[in-house]
Amino acid sequence: MNKLSTQLIHHPYKPPEGFEAVAPGVHKASTVIFPNVHALRTYDWKDKSGYTYGLHGTPTTFTLEERIATLEGGTHCVLAPSGLAAVALVDMAFLRTGDELLIPDNAYGPGKTFAAGELESWGITHRFYDAMDPADLAAKISPATRLVWLEAPGSITLEFPDVPALVAVVRQASQGRERPIVTALDNTWGAGIAFAPFELGVDLSVQALTKYPSGGADVLMGSVVSRDEALHRTVLLCHMRLGLNIGVNDAELVLRGLHTIDLRYRAQDAATRELAAWMQQQPGIAQVFHPALPGSPGHAHWQRDARAAGCLFSAAFDAAISQERIDAFCDALKLFKLGWSWAGPISLCAPYRVPSIRSLGWPHAGGLVRFAIGLEHVEDLRADLAQALPRLQS
Ligand SMILES: *Cc1c(COP(=O)(O)O)cnc(C)c1O
């Protein structure tokens, strides 16, 4: 070993063991080195008993998986490159040609687009159900139904469904089937903090870690958590076959975000409740949607099943207020920025035309804006809304 390059690559120095710090170590690898051939032949990454290849886990990704499983009250976690990739992973893991997928009509939009744009071409059909009507779900389950998505509350319009009732409908319909129907909840809003998804009976809990766990609006990641070994294996094997990977620097950011998620969630929750209640009193507002507001759809379900309410509220405007006025209001906001995603430090807003994203109809004639409350002071946010509201009235 007297040639410099070999000496540097195969350097004999090993730092002392036993280093401990607040942040878990960031281990980078495609290649993982085995101690001998026996290890290379026998190590199994599936039960986390050994390391085999960067794609199949490092100490950093295993640590993040364990912490996300704890956050959600589950036992197993699989990480995906984005929240949407986690949704698509669950679809691909459980659905085969001839199967049918049921999706809430108020579900996260790109998940619906995946079903229409990809699953349909593989001979996997999908239908939308009214998440606020368990009887509608019961009527739409057929012998082909294999997977039912749930989301609490719905995206954009924030109706809080009766999750235990929806799960009971699926269990009832599943009885006696060779392949039971799987339930998967998109738990991005609850984040493992607002309610315990597995205590409400779902099989899988999916999150966009992009939102609360990251908290920084600077990383994309998703997770699929379960409590059932067989379901976990199905997701894990599909994940392996697809070659899905998360960058270890992204894992580091989410591990850091998890230290403060509970504090951030509660701070954003408190500010959001205050602003949602205030907004409801303002002229031009037909209704504010926020699960903790009495009168918001599904408020009683939220009261029974949840203990926190997140950082989102949506305002439906009076039908007489034109889209042009609503857009002018959004443009006049200074602290609230225009942009997608939420649960980061900066408050955001985005106007939506709800009828165009719904298949089963929408009762309000006016436009809607969704607000995501960040970590700014609530008084400054209220003042910003107050200075922009006159734009609604021309
Ligand atoms: C943002 C979001 C996703 C997707 O997350 P990405 O990481 O942006 O792909 C999925 N579901 C819900 C409810 C979301 O809000």
C-alpha cells in the first residue's frame, strides 16, 4: 500500500467508537461493504437485521422509518420520494388488473390523477365516493373493490369524515373474501398528532412528510406506515421492485424537523383556529371550512376522533363576489404568499374552483381560497388579511 491513491481509499484509520450527538449520523451509500461472503449471501435487509445496499436502507433511513412509525402509532414504515409517490406506491402494491379502487371525491387531487392517468391503462378502474356518506361508500363497493382510500379531512374543502364508520363499511363488505379490502388513510393533515390513525381502524397510514415532519418547505418525502406484517411486506416488496429511494440529506432534514413537529403543529393549530373564527365574521365570506369550527362539515366527527386541527382553513366567498375580485384579494396579501404545499414557516394561500376538481358536485356557488398558516405572529397575519379584504368589494 505505498501508492497514494490506494492508501487514501483504503486508509487504515478508524475513528473511536461511541460517538453520540443530538442528530443521528448521516450515512451515505450505494455500495455497502460485507464482512465476508457468507454475510453477502445471507444478510436480509427486509427485517432490518443487516445492510446490503444503499437502496435497501442505511442507519439513517432505518432511524427515520422507526421515528415515523412511532409518530403514527404504527410498527412499520416505508419511505418514498414524495407524498404522491407514497400514494402511488400503495396503489401499485395492492391493485392488479381487474381490481377497482375507491377514492373520496374530496381526496388529494394528484392521487386521483394517478388513478385516471396510469391505473386505468393497466385495467384497474376507480370510482369516487362521498366521504361524508358511509352509505354511498357501501353502495359503491363491488366484488372488484380491492383498496379504499380515506382522507381526514378532505383536501381543499376540509370536511371531516366519520372514519370509524367508513372503516366499518369496508370491514363488513370484506367479510368472507379471500383478499380482504385494504383501507389506506392519507394522514398528511393529522400527521400522527391530530389523531391516531390506527385507533380509527385503518390498515395503512400515508403521509406527505413534505408537510409537517419536514416543516421547512424545502424537502419532498412520503411514508407508508402499517401495523400489520403482511401488509408491510406487500408495500416493502413493491417499493424494492420499483427501486424507490430517498436521499439521505433529505432524511437528515426530516429527522431534524421531527424534533419540533409537536410544538410547531400546536402553534400553527392555535393561530389557525383564531384566524378561521375571525375570517368567518368578515363581510363577503359565505362559510369558513375548518374542522374545529362548529358548523364546518364533519365538526362532530372531528370533536369525537381528533385532538388538534392543523394549519389549514378554507373560505368560500359569497356567490356575488367575482373570481376577479377573489384573485385581487389574494394578490393584495403581503405576508401570505401564493404557492402549493403547507406546514412550512411561511403562510400561503391559493384560490380554487372547487366544481372543477369534484365529480360528485359541490354546494357552493362562490369561489374558494385555501389558507395555510405558517409560523408568523398571528396578529400580523390577521392585519394582512384585514388590509386585503376590501379588495373583495371592488
Ligand atoms: C401534499 C400532499 C400530498 C403529496 O405530497 P408531495 O410530497 O407534495 O408529493 C399528498 N396528500 C396530501 C393530503 C397532501 O397535502
